[in-house]
Amino acid sequence: MKIFSVFNEIFLCYVSKRAIVNINQQFFDMIRERFVPDMGRLWLNADYVKCIHASGELFTGWVSSAMNM
């Protein structure tokens, strides 16, 4: 029973990490393509959202962040 539990934990960890990697890839693909509607599905639309641009510039607020990607 303990072996199954350890295997299950390892599997769940892998699945979780894979999901994070996949969503991260999708997000960066959206940024690269500058597809704002899709970014809106993943980004919280709130004034306190912050984004650090690759140039190092900080943008605050969803609209500012999305428009400057």
C-alpha cells in the first residue's frame, strides 16, 4: 500500500509540473503573438496586476501590461 502511495505522489507531482509548464508555454506563445484576447483568459483583469517587461520596465494594471507586451 505504501509503494502505491509513493507512486501516486510522484505521479501527481509530475502531472502538476507538466500542467504548469504547458500553461506557461501557452502564455508565452500568446505574448509572442501579441494575442490580447487569449492573454485575458490567463491574466487577472485588475488594477493591481503588475508585469515586468523584458526591458525591465514595470507596468501596472491589466490594460497597461497587455498593451505593452
